[in-house]
Amino acid sequence: MRVPFNSLQAAILKALTEALFHGVDMKIPPDRVVANLQHQFGMVEGGKAKELGFTLYLICFFMGGPLFLLLGPAWRARRVAKRLERSNNNLMQDLARIRGVVYAGYYGHWVGAAEADNDDNPVLNAIGFELPHQRRRGPGDVEIKLFPGRDLAHDDVLDASEAPASAEVIVIGSGAGGAVAAANLAHHHDVLVIEAGAHYPSGALTHEERRMTARLFVDGGVQTSRDHDIVIFQGRCVGGSTVINNGIALRVQQPGLTHPQANNVFATWNALGAPVDTARFEAAYHAVETRLGIEQIDPKSGRNNGTHLLDGWAAHAAASGDPMDTAAPAVWFRKNYGPRGIHADCAYCGYCNTGCPYGRKQGMAQSFLIDARRSGARILAETKVERILWGSPDLDGQRVATGVEVLRPDGTRHKIMATKGVVVAAGTMASSRILHGSGIAGTGEGISLNIACPVVALMPGMIRAWDEDQMATYVDRGDFLLESHFQPPMSMSTLMPGWFGDHAARMLNYSRMVSAGILIPADRQGRLIGGNLHFKLRADVELPLLRRALATLARVHFAGGAEEVYPALARGLTLRKGEDIDAFFARHIHEADDVTLSSSHPQGGNARNADPDKGVVDLDCRVHGTANVLVTDASTFTSCIRVNAQLTTMAMAHYATASDPFRRPALP
């Protein structure tokens, strides 16, 4: 395995580790932390490690250059603390990024290969965390074990060297949009699904966070916008982001589950020139929900952290008297885990975001890709599509796709021909890059994000929020959502605010913590520049909404009994009872890099619109000016849909492909 950080970068990482853990009783030495990071980023494909290495050089320079390496941990800790007090935002942000990397190297410590090898893992034991196989379940609980027989088999997935010369229809991407499109199209055509990532069936997934994030996520889970303000989580594996998400399945508008005053997404699309046939789209939702067995999760799977949000919200809403609060649904998520009727319900181990090793989530590799295979489709993994190939225009002057050019793992390029058409469904950013590289104009514009920001709180007693479904409940406030969530140790350490001993003390209270996050819409504020996402929050729109949502969630935590609240501020400050909460956030949030922001729901970039000057695809998701190229993922969304994008992406793909879009018209 390659060593991503050179000797100088490794020395800087060690020095930073010693500074961040100065005065802390470390359970593994700094050298081990650095070795863990070498191992983790050695598994990450692409140039992310090189980018982080450059950041290490910058930090070392601003921290005193050689002195930072030569003087002791106490001096280094003081130096970092002073920089935190005085730094401009760019240096502060670089420090915060590397801080998260160092904490991942410590709290992501893993012994051997198997889960049982970590029964005596000193880091996990110190914070009181139990791995799933160590947990004892009582009567009525779901046993933590594999539900067999739901995965694509090894023989269902072609190796890059087995790429066929041609197919009738090529589908680019195997996630929510690509898999549904492939399943529909395979009823009519010879379909080839091409996926850039590898195949990881349930049996190949483990609870080694560092390995799974490195292997399953784009850029190992540290992909960011161009200015590093927002972390963008996306899957890179067969099944796409459905492998690493929480299975949440919400429609854009649904009585009892959506705030009555929330933005009407379909009405907004109509006003922008991109109407949908509502009855057809509702039918698409229903078809997907039926295939996946979507249902409300069992409350016992969120009995600790999930109920905290609901109880806190009830107390907050009763006290506020705000009609927006009293009208807000506060409910359990609907998901594609299960269904319970066949005893496949979620085992609530808390590791959703690194893949379900128990075969209980019906991601695309457990559902629509299997349907596609049963109809004869082929799936080609570890093969990256770079561009669409074009032939002569048709009689109407429309461009005609004849295939794709792909990049193999060995660095060689290869052409695969398509005799009937191409479907692009690689996700908002990858689809935009492919279309742009294929000469399609206007791609990568008007990108929207659902932006998340975590808020952790300390409770009076033991909660064990990690022993449940990662995301169990939500509140739809209309202008924003609140969602319960809790992460395993490595991931939790990177989002846990605080520095030095404060951070270590909070992690030692891991079993007393509860956590939730806000979700705010940022509508059409992004675009790709050089293939990278440029995204800025507006001072008069998103930033005030961010402060208001965080203040509301802080009040909910206190109403639920929290002793202290830790918003995800870069400086790691504590919010205590009795403080002016609105003033606190007004004082400490002035721009995006003052807080930890992320998004798992990029949308837009190749928007639907009847007018080719206003959108990349038409109302049937066909690329304007082409005869046989469709886009069937979230990049077609005309504006931000505000809620989790998984279900609507699947519905859009079904909407576009339920009737064969490549059927030749009848001759007159």
C-alpha cells in the first residue's frame, strides 16, 4: 500500500497530534496516529492526500516553521491556541480541517482485521463504546446479524478487464438514478451499467470506519467545495450513495410529513419553466416505494437519540407558541430498511454511513440493480466514463451518441459503443463533468445543496445514543429541518466541536452525548469551475437562516434536558443555559467557514426546463439538442427540493424511463 504523506508531512502530523493532545491521556502514541492516517489515506484514490499534504506545509509555516517541529508539545499547543484566537478565516479553516484528520487518526484506531480483534481496542474502550457484536439485546430487540440473500453476487459484476465492446443502452452510474433507469430500460434493451467505484456486497463491509470511508466515499469522505467551506459526501461504489446513506425516503410534499407552509417544490419548478405531470410523478414515487418496501422505522431503533429530539421539540414548541412551530411535523423517518414483515428490519447498529454489513438496507445493489440483472443488464465496475462519443447528427440536426470513452484502473482508455442511447446518472457533479467533457453547453450551473450542520449536547446521565439507528427522527419546521443523528467514534470525533483537552473531555463523555443537525436549503447558488464546486452562502438569505436554525436546535436540546450545547463552531465554543442564544450565534457566525457545514444532497447542474436556454435537459430528461442522451439523477432538479434527495432522485429516474425513451417511433 502506498504511503501518501512524505517524511516531512508525517513529522508535521505528529507535531500537530502532540499539540492537540497535549495534557491528554492518549491511549495510543502519536506515532500510531500518524501510521493510522498513512494507512487510511493510502486507500483513498485521487489527489486528496496531496492536497492535505500541501495544507500541512502551510500550517507548519504559519505556526513557526522549523520551531514548530523542534520545540515541545506544550509550546506547540500554546502556538496553536494563539493562532486560533488571532487567525483569519482561511488559516482557521485549514487548522480545523487538519484537526478533523488528526482526530480521525486517533479515534479511528483499529486493531487487526476483524471486529472481534477490537474487543480490547484501547481508544474505543476509553470512551465507553461497544462494537455491535459486543452489545446485548433484550426481548423484542432486533438481533444484530446478517439477513442473507439480498446482494448482487460476485458474478453479477464485471471486472474492468471484462468490458464489452458494445451495448444497446449505456447507463453511467449505479446509484439512485442509474439503477432505477437501468431496471426499467433492461425490460426493452441490452443495458450496460458503468460504475466508477468497486463492488462491496454486505459481506465485504465492516465496522472499520477508516477503511470504509476510504473505499466507499468520493475522496475518502473529505471532498469539499473549492474554498473548503462545505464537505460534500458522495458514494463511489456499486450502488452509489445508497450504500452509504441512512435510507431516508421522503417525498417533496406529503401530508403529515411535510410542513404545510413549506415551499411547494413542484409549483416552484412549474414557475421556472419545468413542470412535472404531478399524477405521473406521484405514481413514480409509489412504484419506487412499493419496490423498496418503504415504511416508517420502528421507534425502538431510535429510542435514545431519536426520542430526545421529539421530546425536546414538543417542549420547545409548547413554550414558543409560534404557529410555524406548532404546525411542524415531528415524526419518525420513513426508510428503505426492512421491511419488517420479512424480519429484515434495521438492526440499528449505528453504522449506516459506512454501509450496512447486515444486508438490511435495500440500497440499489439489493434492489433495482438486481432487477436490472434479472432482465439481462450487465454491470461494469471500477470503470470511469470520461465523455460521450458522438456520431453524425440525425435528420433533425440532433446530436447522436454512439458510445462512451472510459478510463480503466490501469490508466488506459477504451471505447464502448452504444447502439441506441446513453443515460447519464453519475450524480450532480460527475454528470455535469461528463456532459461538459462531451461538449454539452450550460452544464454545472445552478447547483443547489441541502446544507447540514451538527449540534451536539451533553446530557445529565448515560444515553448511549450510538446504540441505535444513526438517523431516526426529524422535525420539518417549514424553512428548515431538524434531524436526529449520531455517529460512530471516528466520524463523531471529526464533527465534535472543541480543541485540546476540551475535545478529549467531550469524547470521554461520548455515552452522555446526544446529537442532531439542521438541514437548510441553499437554492441554485453553486456552479462548477474547472470541475470543482464553487458555492457561496448569501449574507442575506442562507446565513441568517443558518443562525436561526442553529438557535432553534440549541433551544430544543435545552428543552430536552441538556446541560451544555456544543454547536459546530470552528472555535469549539460552549453554549450554556441562560445565555442569549440568538446573540451567541449572531456573534460567532459571520460566514460559512465559521462553522462545520456538509451536504449529502447536491442537486441541479443539468436542470430540466422546456427552454434550452434555461436548462440542459428537456421535460422528459433528454439532453437538449440530442436524439438519444438522457440524464436521470438529481442533477436534473430545477431548484432545491429541501428534503433528503434519495427518493425523489429514484422517482425522477422512474418518471423519465417508465415508458421506453429509446423506442423507435412507428413508421407512417
